[in-house]
Amino acid sequence: MRVFKAHLCALVMLWSALALADDGERQLSISVGDWPPFFVASEPGQGTVARLVRDIFAAEGYEVTFHFLPWKRAYREAANGKHDATAIWMYTADRQKDFLYSEPVMNERFVLFYRKDTPIEWNRMQDLANLKLGGSIGYSYGPEFDNAIANDILNVEWVASTELNFRRLLFGRIDAFPEEINVGYYILRRETDPQETGRITHHPEPILENQSFLLFPANEPETQTLREVFNRRLQVFRKNGRYDTYFETKPQASLNKVSK
């Protein structure tokens, strides 16, 4: 009889715990790289896209914690199942072996930043062959740019961050470097004084225009459910206009938003 009561008590406790878990928010871990203004570890809300992703999942009963890591580590840890997702990434075919893609979260436009006193002109990758370019470790700037590097058309010096690329650009150590336009101007204005900021501009021809996605680990049991939940609520946010409110104010020209 005592054994039966003990088992019954244990079952009641288990049912109570499950009920509490069902009533509360499920915890999600998402690995990200620091990429202001979209993901910013040091700011309230942690960036515009961080707020968007957090609110989408919150509307479905999930609580998100963002883990800010170097980009390569953010990718690797999520691919190995340490996180429920990683954000945000452009599409490349090789990533499909590790992840399932969400619906597009936003559009990105990468341009070349350069000094106003040393203007550049280009229409094709070969036009950049004689320039000393910068790049950020862990970034891809699209298939065309990546292939030009692989074929020794472009001379790229890689450093750890966009901030370092701007410093190298101001000191004349590189001629130009690519960055997403909103990210570039946000970091430039945050990290330099107005006089230095005024020395930098960008070329209107984009290096890359692409969509970016939330990636879910391919081999995790909850992945399909989480992707469906995220995609469904993202569509709701777009249809009711809430999506647009996250991108209304930008440090440079308005963010190009994905339209369905």
C-alpha cells in the first residue's frame, strides 16, 4: 500500500510539473553573431531583428534567449544541436546539409564602402582586381564575390569585425570593403567621430542583394515544429502590418523589406 501511495504521489507531482510546463513558456536558445542594428548584444532588446524573432516566438508561447558568439561558432554549435536555431543567414546550398531554412526574415543589400578622397568605380568583379579589399571573418558576400576570391581575382584581407575594417579604411590600409548598408552606417556612426564619418561613403552598385533566414538544425526532433510555428506567425506579422514597425527607423536609408 505504501508503495502504491508513493507511486501515486510521484505521478501527481509529474502531472503537476507537466501542467506548469504547458502553462508556461517553452525556452528556446538561438545562436547569433553581433550584427548591429539587427543583433546587438549590448542594447536593450538586442536589436531590431532580435526583437522581431523574440516577439514572433513569444506570440506562440516560446521564450527566446539569444547567445552572441563569433559567427562560425554560432553556426557550428547550432548545427550540432546545442541551440534550437541560429540567426540570420543568407542561403547557400551547402548549409542545407546542416539546417532547414525558415521563410525569409528580411532582405539585405551589401555595398562597397570607401573613402571619398579615393573614389572607386566598378560594374563587374574584375574591376575590383587592383584594389586592396577588406572582409570580415566568417562572412560570405555571395557566390560571385566568393568565386572571385577563390579564382584569385580579388585581393581580400580578412579581419575580425566591421569596426576594424572601417579603421583600416580610414588609415588607408585598404581601399574598400563590403558590408550590408544599414549595418555599415550604424557601425560607422557608432564607432567614429563625425569628421571621420564624413570621410566615408558607399558605391551605389550592390555587391549582393539577398534574403536572409532563421536556420533550424536539420536533425533535431523539434525542428520541423519550430519552423512551422515561426513561419506561420511571421506571415501573421506581415499581414497585419506589425512586421513593418520593427524597421521604421534606420541609420541609413530604409531597410528593404521582404514582400510576399
